Amino acid sequence: MFKALLLIFIIIPIIEIALLIQVSDIIGGWSTVALVIITALIGAKLVKQQGTDALKNVQSQMAQGQMPAQDLFSGLCVIIAGVLLVTPGIMTDVIGFILLTPAIRNKMAAGLIKHAHMRTSAGTQGFNFSSGGFQQNTFNSHENQGNTYENEAPKETPKVLEGEFKHKD
């Protein structure tokens, strides 16, 4: 955990400052500031557009009863890209724009889903994570029309005992 915090709060800002200095030596200080502002504005527009698309895709897949794993991952990448693009810097902007590229995001999502499917299907019970949606292995399919489970005992009519209670001190 300490290494991750060291990387995030010390090493990345040092790299960003060094890159900004080098870029400002090449194109000038005000041009560098303009570049950082323009990439933030373009990134914000792209994040809004792609985030809305990802949300619509997630909602439509959930309405169809499918697990929208790839679109959820895509939405997460868009959020991370938005944070990176708003952060001033060259390296964070490059990583942010890479995460906004749908082809790269889809490839990363497919790899993550494949990895998650391999890890969860190795003998677990319940729902398995897969790119095709949920796989049922614990619940009955559509044999029973109620909300019953395989391991659930049949429901009986409850027995009610009537009477009075008096508290004696």
C-alpha cells in the first residue's frame, strides 16, 4: 500500500513536472499551458459523451437480463480517464486518452472478463462471471415458476398457536 501511495503522490507528480518543463522548453510556456487546458476541455467532452453511451448500454443490457460486465468496465475506464484528463500533465493526459479509445478499452475489458471467469469458475457455487451474462448453476432454471431454490425446503402453512401472555413479577 505504501508503494502505491508513493507512486501516486510523489513519483507521478515529479514525472509530470519534468515533462511539463521539457515540453515548455520546446513549444513555450504559454503554449504548454494552452495545451493542458485544451486537452482538459476535449477530454471532458469525450468523457461526457462516452460515459453517457456506456450508461445507456449498461441500462439496456440489464433490461434484457444480461450482465453488462464489459460496459461496466468501460464506464469505469471512462471515469478514470476523466480524472486523468482533468489533472494537469502530459503523461496523465496520454493515459487518459488511451483509456478513452474504445478499441483499447474493449480489449482490456475482454481480458479482464476472461481472467475473472477463469478465477470464479474454478469450483465456486452461485453465479459465475462470464462474458455471456450469468451462468446458472445453483438456482433452478424455469422448472419451478415460483422463487424457490434447489436447496430450499417446500414451504408449509405456518402453524399458529394462539393464547394469552401474562407477565408475573
